Amino acid sequence: MNETFLIDTHSHVDMIEGKTIDDIIANAFTCGVQKIIVPCAYPKDVDKIFELVNKYENLYGLLGVHPSEVKDWDDNLIDKIKEYSKSNKIVGIGEIGLDYYWDKSFIDLQKDVFIKQIKLANELNLPISIHDREAHKDTFDILKEYNKNSKIIMHCFSGSVEFARECLKEGWYLAIGGVVTFKNAVKMKDVAIDVPLDRLLLETDAPYLTPVPYRGKENEPAYVKFVAEEIAKLRGISYEEVALKTSENAQLIFNF
Ligand code: NI
């Protein structure tokens, strides 16, 4: 394909309330977004995500359990995820990691389940979409110790330029979303300028974190174009270059 297109590498399309999946995909297409990766957060949603991405050509799935939901973790999920991962519509494990923002009362359990899922991703040789909220150090240390062969995507990257460089040194990728368009998001804009283009991915994290000019409304994959536009503007390069490079990266990492 010669024309430039975008890939939304992290979008909870199943959680968008105001639109149907058909409309979400059609809007995305109109805005040049051709592929959408749908992460899994809840154990109960593993089947749902698998069915959803198999139903729509432009959707791909990640399977895993979000750190805030690990109380519902069940070791039987490992076999289920292994089975579902035989499908080429499942392109990674996620979103997994640590979240010390919502609840710090079960950190040990968060770590246990995170490590189990890293090992699972390694065994399947699938990339991992990492959720790290106010847990930079522990997330980094666990990944460094346990990850052997999976490509790492720091989803909704929220650290400093210094932390970004630490992650890049490990060979990891940074996914940037709508926050970069917020006027006061100075740290995020610095990261978006500093990260090498071959380590950058775009995402929306829809329905959350809607970029300007729709901040405050429900987010959807089409809006990833505002993220691309902002990053192009910040770096002083063309929109096409951002689109081309980030889509190339996504295709390389997720192997579709
Ligand atoms: Ni997410």
C-alpha cells in the first residue's frame, strides 16, 4: 500500500458507548486509520475480545489481564490465551503491568500476575503492551529481570524524557496517545520530540484520554490522527512521515 495510513495500537473499542463497532471502524477508515488493536483488561473479556477481532477484518487483539483486575486472575487463563493465540488475529499480550494509582493494596498480587503474563508472552513469542501507572521503577525492574524475548511497548507512556531513554536503551517502544495534544502536557511533548521515530507508536486508549480538539468527549480510533498531527508539528516533520514510520513500526512489532 502506497498511501500513508495510521494504526491505533491500543484502543478499547468494546468500551466505547456512543457508537457501534461498524461506525467506529468506518470513522477510523475515513480518517486514514486502517488497523486497530484492541487490548483486553478483564479476565471475563478474553472470549469477547477474541470473538470481536475475528469478526472484523481491521481489528486485531491483545489478550491479558490489567493490573487493577488481577484479583479475578485464574491460572486457567494461561491455557485459554495459548489456545486463542494460535489465531493470527491475536497479535500480543496486554494490557498487563502495574498500577499504583487506583489501588496499592494488592501490589504483590499485581506483580505475581504481571510476571506470569510476561512468561506467557515469552513462551508464545508475542509482544507485550505494558500498563504502567505511577509504577515506573517496579515495572522497569520486573521487565528487565523477567522478559527474555518479547518486544515491549510502553502503552500510554507517562514518564519523563530520562525514563523514556532508560526504556529505549532496553530496546522497548513507546506508544503515545492523546495526552500529547494537551496544552499543559510539557513532559509528554518533550518525550514525543526525543523518542527516535523507529521506536514510536501511536494509540488512542479509547474511550479514554481524548485528544484536543475533542478533549472531554468520548475517544475513538479516528482521533489518533490528532496525535499524529501534534507529533509531526512538535518534531517539525510531515504528518506523512509520522504516519509512515509509526505504521511500519506497528506492523513490524505485531507482525501483521
Ligand atoms: Ni488501555
